[in-house]
Amino acid sequence: MSFQPPRGTQDLLLDEADQLLALYDASHAAARLFGFRYLETPTFEHTELYARTSGDTSDVVTKEMYTFQDKGGRSVTLRPESTAGVVRAYLGHVHDLPTPFKSYYVGRHFRHGRPQAGRLREFRQFGIEIVGVTGPEADVEVVVLGDRFARERGLRDYALHLNSIGDAQCRPAYREELIRYFEPYLDQLDEDCRERLGKNPLRVFDCKVDGRKDFVLAAPTIADRLCGPCTEHFGGVRSGLEEAGVGYELDPRLVRGLDYYTRTAFEWISTNETSVQAATFNA
């Protein structure tokens, strides 16, 4: 019998465990300062929830979920992310909740990816959600909270990358344009990128092997193809961040891996080669 934890997990003892508790405390304090209320959702959900919300062709659903049948024959999945569960809980209790509903969570999540530096199969995630607001002010609030949280933890060497990935009105035409653009380059894309092109063309920009090739970098971006409402929304996000004193870099190739993401996408990237990531979206 081995006394090592399963691959992709870790034991936290003594000082490391104390540091985790301190980080939890800081997460609670930061969220409550902005008026968010704590909530908990189950560690596992019906598998259908993730297939319907994350997209049944997404990497998370097809490759990374811990899915099993319970003793009643029902398919359940350890949560790979919490947004789907939060929205389910909101809809299940909608008549008892305020609008907008501002909530946050801190807990364990599970993804069966290849373990690597800074990325485990069991990981802790601090997330905040705003339901019932469609304007740019919600995205601004989320980013400002995240930026303040990072700075209060002593983090300085990072850059905020910002993009809009459109919505159901303007993104379909852009997806078709990307497919046409990449067709002549199919033989230069690896299997993973070709699979992404067929399922979600925007994810080609996120390919680990081919994402930096010249023809990928030269591909059309969505920036000039946003519909009027998305352009106005993104302008409001940028103006709000500038008023709050939060610097950012426009990154037209920043995309997200789950189908429910729309409009604003953001990611903090460490300049010391360690990535601290986050994303936001509008329902």
C-alpha cells in the first residue's frame, strides 16, 4: 500500500494548511466587502447539468470530468467548475432570492487533466457570480474585486488581459469566418487543434502547440466583428476599469473553453511565468 496521495492531489500540513486557511479567510473578507453572500452547492451534480451548460463538445465535458454512476444508476459528476451549480441553485430558489443576486463560493473542484506545475486534478477555487445584471458594471465589479484581492495578497508582477468574445448575435458569423480561414491550413494543425476547429473554432487560439503559429496569429479576430450591443458593452467595461484605476491589455485572441461564456473574458497572467487565471461572463 502506498502512502502517497492519488496523482494530481496533495496533502497540506502544518504551515501549508495554515496558509490555505488564511487564504480562505481573505477570500471571504474580500467578497463580503463588495456585498457578495456566501453559498454552497453540492460537490457532485447530475452529469446532464455540465453537458447542457458547458457544452457537450467542450474539453471539460469530453476529457476532464470525473463522472460515475451512483448506486441508483444515475450519472453524477464531481464538479469541474461551480458556475453551472450556482445558476441551478439560483433557478431552484429564484422566488426567495434578491435581484441582482451576488454570491461567492470557495471550495474543491475536480478535473482529470494532465497534472502539471500549478494545475492539479483536485484544486480549490474562489469564485464570484452576479445573476440578474446584464450591463458592463457587473463585469467591472468582478474585475476590480479580483485586482484588489491580488494586490492585497502582495501580487504585483501580473498583467490583466481583456477581450470580448461576443454573444449569440454576433459570434456565429465569426465562427463560420474562422472555419473558412483555417480550411487551407488544416494539414498544418495538429489533431487537437483540428478537433477544436470543428467543435469551437475560437479555441484554436488557445491551442498549446499551434496557437502561436504565424497563420493562427494572423487569423481574423472578433474585435471588429462585434455587434452593436456587444461593442457598447465592452466599451462600458473598459471605461469602468479605467475609472477604477485598473490597467489592462487588450488581447483579441483571449478565449474561454466553456460554451456558456459570452462577452467579457479576462485573465491575469503573471510576468514571472506563473499564471493566475480568472474569467467572467454574462448570462
